[in-house]
Amino acid sequence: MSDLHPPTRAAAPAAIELHDLTLGYERHPAVHHLSLTLPPGALVAVVGPNGAGKSTLLKALAGQLKPLGGRIHGLADSQRVACLPQHSGIDRSFPICVQELALLGLWHEVGALGRYSAAHRQACHAALAEVGLLGFERRAIGTLSGGQLQRALFARLILQDAPVVLLDEPFAAIDQRTTRDLLGLLLRWHAQGKTVIAVLHDLAQVREHFPHTLLLAREPVAWGATAEVLTAEHWTRALRLQEPFDDAAEACEATASAHAAQGVPA
């Protein structure tokens, strides 16, 4: 599969480069030998069957999971990454209000013990207005609907203002109006030159709005222009690859060999 380069910025340095990347847990791979190049400003959907390694890939890109093998380039410590987890990863019982949740997006400016200035609060007000949550500032997050919580999390992403945005199923289990509004915000980020990578299940949505797609089934099945990736042939292959996967299988031989060459204990 060839690397992807946008027609107007072919000479630009890659935002993210994956070289023979293998990811997993306790040496049992969830993603095998993935190599691709994402240019700055790419808008990419990551799709595949359940358990295909999509969320695992986002965790690695966010720096939350160390690769079992291969390398990730282009996400240096100096380049901030904003990450939106799945709804199931949010503790809605935590005693925090909408404004406080959104302000967490400014952590990179104020630090863990910093104080929010009047300018910070004004920026938060603007972010909440952009996602349609003015008047909800003091509402506890546990009282929000799924769509309202997702709007608050998008306000946090706005305040993070990172050049790379990772979203794990951002439109799952929310109403159509919220989906439309937040999808519009995501497309504006792309228009501003941000690199946006989203795990999605709605293939019609992917076809309509995402120019490039990665199809995973523990290993890369297809990568490139969405119309060329989302074919019946590729999807059938993805399902066939996923069916025999055994969570109790032996560790990846290639990964084990690479570790041995590097002196890493098994």
C-alpha cells in the first residue's frame, strides 16, 4: 500500500509516520505491522470489525501505549495531541461541572496547579458557545445527556487547540442534531489544517465526509482514498481476517524476534 500525500502539499513533512508498527498487550498483538504516512492536515477515518485494533491504534498515537515493535515518528513531545476517548471511558459520577470539564483543555497552559485567568474563562465561554452549551456552565456532567456530554468534551478539545486530534467513536450513541453539529466542527478543524483521525462505524458517514480511510482487521487491510478502501472485497477480507483471531494465541513471532535482537527479555 502506498503512502498518502495531499495534492497541494506533497513536499510537506509527514505529520505522522508509522513504520512496521505492532501494538498489543503483554506481547499479544492487537495491531500487526502497520506502515503508513499521514501528511499534515489529513482527515482520516479508521474503520474495521469489532476488536480490529482501532482504539488500540489511537492509544498508541496518543502516547498511552508503547509499541511492541516498529516506530511512530512525527508525534514528538513538542507536538500536542488532543484525544477524545469513548463515552464508556468517562466517569460521569466524578463531581465536575461542564465549565470545569471544558477548562481542562487549558491544562497545557496553566498546569496542574495553575489559575485560570479572565482570558481563559472568556475562551471557555466562547468554546461552550461554539458547541451550543451556553447556560450549561454549572451543570454537573452526571446530569447531561449523551449528546450534551459529547458537546462538552468537544469544547475541551477546542481549548486544547492541538495540531493533531484523535477521536474514538465521537458520534456513537448521540442524537442526529449533535452529530451534525460536531461533525461540522470536526470538518472546520480539518479546514484549519489540523490532522484529524477518527474511529468510526458509520460507513455512509465516512464515505460522505472523510477523504481517506484506514481499514484495520488486526493488520492493515486497505489504506488510501475512501472510495478505493471501502469496497465489498476489502470488507469481506477484513471480516475473514478477524474471525480466526485468538486472544490466547502465542505472542507475535516477528515481535518476539525483534525484542530478542534488541536484548529485550521475553
